Amino acid sequence: MPPIDLTIDTALARRILTDFIRSEIRRVGLQRAVIGLSGGVDSALSCFLAAEALGPDHVLAVRMPYRTSSQESLEHAQLVIEATGAQALTVDITDMVEPYFARFPEMDKRRRGNMMARARMMVLYDQSAAFGGLVVGTSNKTEILLGYSTLYGDSAYALNPIGDLYKTQVWQLAAAMGVPDVIVHKAPTADLWQGQTDEQELGFSYREADRLLYLLVDRRYTPQECVEEGFDEGFVQAVVQRMRRNHFKRLLPPIAKLSNRTVGYDFLYLRDWGT
């Protein structure tokens, strides 16, 4: 198997990502950020980066527990709030989603989890308007490539500073920036239901997936070449299938083309056009 080194220059990454947050938010005439703080390492890192980029008074960290949410998650989110000095708000989403759950009692865990993720994004975008800040994303590169997110839920945001960091690189940068060890080293979970962990649901570890994704995406290996390099064929096919099946989550919805200049096809201006 080829050497796969996912080590990053954390000082350089820190500088690039804080500059990115600052420039993208100021580009639209704002100075503030809103972040959904789950108690996990991804949202913790985004909060640390935003607080450093904008100043803690300009960051609103929002905790959005459900009645079955882990108390540990709330406590870990509080550690981030205390460490960064960010402004904080807690909005319990139980009363928002329970009436809908009662209307459809046959809902399985996945449907309920997606509903909660979208309810949380409703809260964040409302607080974005109230606080006057952009919603900062907390999805890493591994999750984005695998489609491990809820469309218009945790995949919705105005900008994402950590979306080009694999999960293993998130852990590196989080440790370098002083995210509490208990957060960096705990099992990743979306906390959508009791006992849920990301890796159990995916069926493989992030570290294992990152090595394969690096070859497939960054090094442009074919699936067969990855197998020839020593990866299990079933694992390779499972990851490739997830990437292909969830590609729609990485794109804006397609628009039927009728005119000479269709948004998303011919009308393609950069984000900073006119600024």
C-alpha cells in the first residue's frame, strides 16, 4: 500500500481558514457568524476558527438539544463556549419537532433525525437574521464526499471553513488550536438518537475512509487501482457507491435549460463578482 500522509501544516491551515472566514463574511458587508454547536469536534473547530477570525463577541454559538440528546454533548459544547468566549444561546427543539413526530408515528430513526437536523437549520438561519451574521458550516471533507449529512439540514450554510479538511485533519487542527482533548478524542456522533455513532452507522472508520478518499479524490486513483494497492474491494466499492449516490448533495438543484443564459450553466459569475 502506498504511503498516505494526511498530515497538514496546522499553522498555515489556521491562518488560511481564519482569513477565509473574515474575508467571506466581510465581503457581504457583515462582521458576525452563527454556528450550530453540537459538542463534537467539527463544530468546535469551526467555532474556534470563527472566534479567532472575527473576535468572540462577533460569534454566536447555538446549542439545539432534543429531549434525548446527550447531556455530555451539551457539556462539551459549553467547554467550547467557555474556551472561545463566544456568545451563546440554547434553543431546545423538542417542542418544534414533537408535534410532527406525533402526526406521523411510523417515522423511523432516520426520518426523525433528518427532521431534527432541518429544524436546527431553521433555528440557525433565524438567528442569522436576528444576530446579523452568516451561518458557518461544520461539515468536513469526509462527510461531504460520503454524503453523510442531511440535505438542507447540516449541509446548509453560507460558508464552510473546514470542508476541505478530512476528518483526520480536523482532529489535527482542533488539537493544535486548543479544542479540549475530551472533544477531540471522543467517538464522533451526530447525536440524532441515543447510542448513535457516525462510524457505526457508516460501517467503517473515518481514518480508514480518509486514506481511501485521499487516493480516489486527491490522487485520482481508480477504484481498481485502490484495490491493487491493498484496499479491500468491498470497502472500495461501498465508498465509491456512497460518493456516487450522494453526489446530488454536493450540487445546486439542476435547472431545466430553456434560454441562452441559464443560471448554473451559462450564467456563472464568481462569488466575489462586483465586490
